[in-house]
Amino acid sequence: MKIAIAGAGAMGSRIGLMLHQTDNEVILIDRWPDHIKAIRENGLIGEFEDRKVVANLPIYSPEEIVEDHANVDLVVALTKSMQLEAMFQDIKPIIGEKTFVFCLLNGLGHEETLSKFVPKENIIFGTTTWTAGLSGPGHAKLVGTGSIEMENLDPKGKEFTLQVLEVFQKAGLNPIYSNNVRYSIWKKACINGTLNGLCTILDCNIADFGSLNVARNLIETIVGEFASVAKVEGIELDQSQVIQAIEATYDVKTQGLHFPSMYQDLIRNHRKTEIDYINGAVWQKGKNYQIATPYCAFLTQLIHGKEELLNAK
Amino acid sequence: MKIAIAGAGAMGSRIGLMLHQTDNEVILIDRWPDHIKAIRENGLIGEFEDRKVVANLPIYSPEEIVEDHANVDLVVALTKSMQLEAMFQDIKPIIGEKTFVFCLLNGLGHEETLSKFVPKENIIFGTTTWTAGLSGPGHAKLVGTGSIEMENLDPKGKEFTLQVLEVFQKAGLNPIYSNNVRYSIWKKACINGTLNGLCTILDCNIADFGSLNVARNLIETIVGEFASVAKVEGIELDQSQVIQAIEATYDVKTQGLHFPSMYQDLIRNHRKTEIDYINGAVWQKGKNYQIATPYCAFLTQLIHGKEELLNAK
């Protein structure tokens, strides 16, 4: 299968590399000049737990994409949320009538963005539990294991989605065909919509947040807001199950000692966050549906305030 | 007049010292052992802009108060909000039938506490714009000028309140008889209820907070919650006037470069905050009156979370 990875950061590098190793024609697309340079010079280096792999993958910046790569079979979208629209604007030349887009971004509101570029029947949505990190440009650290849920947005897309599933299966990415990927996306958004913002604004790791007397009430209130908005979109979140999933992350033996990605982006690296696509998206949707979401609103504002104070780029 | 200062921190030291200098019989009451020791050994040292004063004022811990001091004319309450009740429990022996209490604490909910110890007609409420600092135990820094608004809670208390006004006038404390001290207390609570919590949780000074794009909307929302609750208590806050007063503090030539007291207490000194008597009080009152105050609730919870994380005492 001819596959473009649109957004070849840590997770894009992992998926691109694993798909490449099982004989797909993979190209990477990313905006980071040092990353492009390193991969062009030395290949993409993937450090698995038990082996090191060097993959000579073609990598382009979005503006470089030319018609040579027109009509890829699949674009796997893995940009930061706020870069999704600009990426697809730039890579229009490679998207043909039959090209599918598989969106693996965290957060909410991406369906609306992607619908501007591809018909709904060519969109697959998914979530993943894989993790990945970059230890430097061109250098991916690929420990642990994970799985990928996927589902076509429109029944017409099912046949091709099952082909994608097979390709991902061969690559060892442990795909699962989902019957309700929107539920999984909302559930994951709840986890990010509580831990990301709250650990960032309180300046603490997940276990420390979980130990607070106020933790339970805060997550109940925020998950409640997500659930009210999701309900209007036809998704009945099981709030106690979602809360259980959030509280499971407090364990120091699993994720407890980690600082969420938003913390790392903003507090450590002074980068703008994805808050507008998590709590901010719930706030905006809530406005449209006339549902009050004050905790999502306030948390979004606090994170934006912190971005300004830290001069985040 | 025989006056006890219940809570002789920075502000209590200022007021006690100034009242002492104009021939009132002043005693200080405080719980800080080093402060008591220093004042007993060297007197209370007041460093004004133009002079240094040493006042040999008697100082006691609340438990030491004995009947020697029974029936003081006036107790000026200047504890931290959370220490008010315990202080009055301890100093019961000095409160006679005719003793008045003049409450100068910031925050809300103190009327209910004081009413347990003195009849309403013996309570005076006030706010002050004086500032004061302690550079160490027994050592007060007393720069700048200010004024004190005061009003009896009950019409029966007016006669004595005017005597207190005269005593404060002589001491140079610039008292003003107020016709609506509750309005002033709520207005001041709005200023503290926005700047204190927000600067603390965002880790910034007042000017930096004021420069944020989200500042205006945050203060509008929080002041709106205060106003809804105040209205039930018969106080019609002029919200745009209150917002103007808040925004006036952003100026770097006045208070802009300062970190609010809550920031200093919690972030610098790891002390518990007065949030329960500001935003927390509005949240609790809102619950009683069935008024939603989600920003006050969330901010209170965030500050309590931060207190726990910093192991604040």
C-alpha cells in the first residue's frame, strides 16, 4: 500500500517505520527541518527494546510534496491538532479521489477539518495506545507495545478500512476494528481533558494529581461536561467507566510518574498546547448546543493564559 | 480607649502602634512565638518612611490572656480568616458586655463567626487601604498611607462607632464613616477573588496577569458570580466599577509588579491560603442560594490542590 504519514513526529515515525518494514511504500511528511535533514542523511533510526533499525524513508516538508506522490492510497494524519488544516492544505496534490485519510490525532473537532479535503466515505478514525518518543531529530525511541482502534466514518468506507486493518496487522501494529470509534475518541478526550490541563496548571505529575483531595470532584465535573456535550452528538459516555480509566493512570507502576504531554509541551518546552481541541472543543460545542461547560471554559482560558505567560510558540 | 489587637501581624502591628502613640491603652495578641519574644525583649519596632519608632506594647498569646484585661473597650480583629474563630474562642475572657469588635479582615463570612461571640450591635465592620509588612519578628515596615472605612452592623452600634472613628482619627489612621461597608467588603473581596487566586494559579504578578488576552473575560466571569451572590444578600455590586478597580491595579507604577498576598503565602511561603473566605465563601453561599458559581468553585479547588501539592501549613 502507498502510504503517506502526515506528521512524522514520534508516533508518525513509529507507524511509518513499522509499515515500511512490511513492504509498504511509505513516505514521511513533516515540517521540522532538523528532522528532515537527519533522516535524509542517516535514515530514520528506530530504537526498539531489543533491536535498532535504520530505515531509509523518503521525507518531505509539506510544501515540497509534488505530483510524483499523487494518489497515495492512504494518508495517516498524525500532526498536532492545530497543524492539521495547514498540513492538508499543503498536501492536497497527493490526495486523489480514492485516497483515504486515517486520522489518529487526539482531541475533538478533526472530522470537521478533514471533511474539507476528503469525502466522509474516505475517512477512517482511530485511537492508539502505542507510545513513542524522539530522542533527537531522526531518532525514535520505540519501547512498549500497544494497539490501534479504527473505524470508517461512513459505511461505504468499510471495505478499504478492512484492507488498512490487514496492512496494519502485518506490520505488528495490533489493529482492532471498532464498532464505535467515536466513543473511544471521546473517552480518550476525557482522559486528556482532565489530566493534561489539570497537571499542567497545577504543575504536577499524574500520581500527585491523583493523590489530591480535590481530584475526584474535578474529574467528575469535567467528565460530566464532556458527557453532556457528547450526548448531543449521539454518544452516551459511561461516566463511571471513564472516571475509572482516568483513575487507573494514577498508579505509579504504570503512568503515575509521567507528566502528561501537555505539561511537557507547555511547561518544559514552551510550546502551544492542544487545549482548543480538547476542553476548548467541548466549550465551543457546548456553546453551539447551549450546554454550560464552565470547567472546560475556565481550564481552556487558564492554559491559554499560561501559554501567553511562557511566550509559547 | 482600651484596645486589644487580635492578630498582631503586619497590619495589626501598624494599627496597634499608631493607636498606642496617641495614648490609647493597647495590647497585642498573636500566636507567633518569635514575634512575642522579640516585642517583649525589644519592643515593637515600627519603621516609617521618615522615622523609626520603638513601642513598648504588651503582647500575649491568645491562651495567656487573663482577666487582668477583661472588658476591653474594643477588639480590632486582624487575624488570618481561618484563625478568627479560634482567636475569639481563646480571648473570650477579655470580651465584656460592652466590648465592641471591629473586624478588619479581608474576605467574606466573618459576620457569622463573630456573631457567636458578640451581639450584632457590638460589631463594627471595615476595610482598609493601608499596607504593612514585617521584615522580621517584632519589626514592622510602615511605608505609604491609607484610610479605613468603618460602619456599625446595627444602628444601635453607631454611637460607639463614632467614638472609635475619633480615636482612629487622632491616631492618623484616616477613618471614614461608611454608609455601606458591606458594599466595600464585597468590592474588596472581588479584587482579592480575582487577582489572588488567578495570579497564584498562573504563577505571575498582577501586571503580567493583566496583560493576558484572557484576563478581562476571567475577571468579568468571576465578578459576575460574586455579584449574583451579593445580590441575594442585598448588595447590588456595580460590576463595571468593580472591574475598573481591578484593572487599575495592573499599572506597573502602582501595584502591577506586586504578587498578591495569596501568592506570597502559598507559592513563596507554603502557607495555607484564605481562599475559603473569598471564592470559597461565594461558592458556599451560592450553594445555599442555588446560584451556580463554577469559576469560584474551580478556582477554590485548584488553590486547595496547590496547597496540598506544596504541603502548605
